Amino acid sequence: MIMIDHEKCIRCVGCSSVCPKNAIEYVGERMVVYPDRCIDCGLCVKVCPANAIELFPKTRDISQLPPEARNRYNV
Amino acid sequence: MEKNDYDVVIVGAGPAGSTLARVCAQGGLDVAVFDKRKSIGNPVRCGEGLGSREVIEQGLEVPKWAISTDVKGAKVVAPDGKEIIWESGETSGWVLERKLFDSWLAQLAVLKGAEVHVNNRVVDVMLDNGRIRGVKVKNGADSEISDVTARMVISAEGMESFTARRMGFPTVHRLYDVDTCYQYEMQPYSHQNLIELYFGNKVAPRGYVWIFPKGDKRANVGIGIGAHLETRVKNSNIKGADPKPYLDEFIRNNRELKDASTLMDFGGVISVCEPIGKFTMDNAMVIGTAAKQVDPIHGGGIALAMESGALAGDAILKAREKNDFSEGFLFNAYEKPWRETAGNKMAKRLLLRKVIERLDDDDLNYIFGNMAQEDLAEIVGKNRFAEVAARMVAGRPQLLKVLGALMGK
């Protein structure tokens, strides 16, 4: 799955425009990720002009994130 | 929301959606536009440049308050620093205050009788035996979701194209199809009302740096580079395209900009590819950037969006007259004429973009070194690339290989 740093994110929706699985949507005032749809392709990381996306391969939900990342994302 | 049935529901109140709403409402249709943003045109994610021709063709006059500055020509700079300046002698376009421009277009639609609802997000499409019959709308102020039915649902949502995807239109981009961009609004920058474009594979690989002049010595200084390029190791050790370091380097090397202030800082992604393969289905259409109707060379989408909005509006009025909202009718009334006119132009410009992206800096320096002001006038003013390209190739046979390789593919 991916994590989006909402401080860095500029809400340009570039990530959703290249996501082949509709796993990222602009909801309300920010981008929302649907981890169950994510296929770890990393296209969103490549395209993001703000470097706001991180990929955590083979991670299906927040509880599986490394502790360091959970700290950093405050989840 | 009290009313829940319309002739036409439009998703997105940008230039495409508002133009479509205006045309439909003027023709007597009951129109609602839903936009998920809290205010129209905000956030601005745009270089804000617009040629004047399309607006004039629609019989519109952009109010002074929506224009930041008049554009009176262009300056193009080669990798080796050679400049070519073309001055039109009159206003050939504008750099807009995009937020105000979008708001103005929405107001025109409202004045013709359309309803515009901001802070209303379309969360799903409603189907009836496979046919689109409306949308589900969530008002930002509460959690309630309302069903809104319509004869026609149009996606005019720009890059994200959420509703279009839900309806089954093929709107996903490949990386090669987009440029990833970064832009600052900067001040002060003493410009001469010229659009400035800087080329070079070190300046902006498969793209360019632009300086669009704005009022009060401001300027939009931006860059777009091919998103498929791997210019830097990004997060998670993934190599990808990163436009910002190129833009920062450009600014450090610019005598005036290196000391200027940054008033706005943002990025974005734009289509520079062919339009999507299908714009119409029963009771539904896609218009503007959502349909990838974006100039593949400069990434501008406003003019194409307005053109498409107007054409789609006429198509819906015709459909109403015949009471036929089928894919076949909409295809003939909107998609087919679009592809024969704007689409044709876009295809030529896409080919040109593919030629340009195969040029190395030596080729570019040669072209610019041999290009006279009149050539630039022919390209920018009259949109005649082929003639100029032919003269260039005549002097540098290596360029022919580039063309040949393309045609062979």
C-alpha cells in the first residue's frame, strides 16, 4: 500500500490520474487511499511532483506498517 | 438540495463544465453543475495562459478583472541560450487570474439559468439496466447522500475524472502520457508581456520551462517534464520524474529570478497524449481535460475545454429535440465533429511533440540557430509547423531520421 504525506501533498490529483486501480481519490479536501485496491505498482510515487507518496510493498493495512513509518505518519 | 431531477447534470465547474452549462441553459434545459471544491477555481493548478481566438469565436469578452496581463508575443530560448522573439504587435492572448476566470464562466452559466452547487461531491453513478440515469451527490456540509436523476450526465472533472471512470470511460494515463509539473508565482520579474519558453534536455527533459507574465511584475515560472523519465531516486527508493530540482536550478541561473520572492508554490500533472478513445455512451459524455483534450505540446487545456463544452452543449440540445440520448446520436453530434476538427489538430500536434522529444540539444540549437523571427511568427501566429519544419530538415538531414523513425512507427 501507499502512504501520502498530507503536509507535502499539493492535491494535484496526478496520482489518481495514473493509478490503474482507482486506489487514490480526492475526497473532501485531501487525497484518500484505498489500500485494498493498491497493487504496489509505484506509478503514483514516480509521477508525484511533490514527493509526497511512499510505497510499502506487501502491506495491506496500517497495522502492518513498520513502527517507524507509523510514528512518522502518526497512525 | 430540494430539487433532484434535471435534464443535464455536469460534474465539475471548470471551463468545460461551465461552458456546457451555459449553452444548455441558454437552450432552455434544466441544468445542474456539481463541484466538489468549496470555491470555484480554487486551488489554481494552471499556468493560466490562454490564446484569445477561442474565446472570441464563442462571442465572449473576458472581463478585465479576470485577466492578469495581456500577452503580445513569445520568446523562445534554445539550450545554448539563443533567443528568438516574436512580437505580434497586438494582444494574442492573456495570462489569466484563473480563479476569477473560472468564476466568471460559472456566473455566465448561472445568469442563463443553470444551477451551480459547490462543495457537492459526486460519489457514484446511478444505473438503470446498464444505462446511466443519474448521480449520487454528497453535500460537504452534511453526510447525507442525495440521488439526482438526469437525462444526461457529463464528466467535466479535469485530470482526476472520477465520475468518468465510474461510468466506464478509459481515462487512466500511462506515465508516458503525462508531464509532471511544478510552478511558482514569483515577483518581481520585469517582463515585456512575452510568454517565455526555455528548451533543452538539461533544462527540462521532454518539456520546457515557461515564464508567463502576470500583472504587477509577477510571473508564473513553471516546468513540465516527461513523467516516464527517471530523473531522481524518489521515496521508497523508486526512480521517477522530479520536476522541482530542474525548476530550482533554472531559477538559480536566472539573473533576476534568483532574487525574486515566491508567492505561490504548487505542482501538478498534465496530459500530453491522445484524447481518450471514447467520449460518449448512452446518456453520458466526457469533455475537456477529463477526456484528455489537452494540447500535447504546451499542455494547455482551457481553450479545448471551452470548445468541447460548446460543441457538447449543441449536441445535447439536438438530442433533446430528437429525444434521443443514445450513444449513437451523441457520437454523431459531439464526438465525430470533435475528432474531425479539434481532434485532427491535436493529432498533428501530438506528432510534433513526438518529434521534438527525439531531438537532442545539438538538434535544438541547430533549429533555433537557423530559425528566423518570421519562422516563429509562422509557427506561433499561424500555427504552421510543417512548413517551417520542412525548411529546417532541408538544412540538417539528421533531423530527417527523427521524422522517418516516427513515420515508420
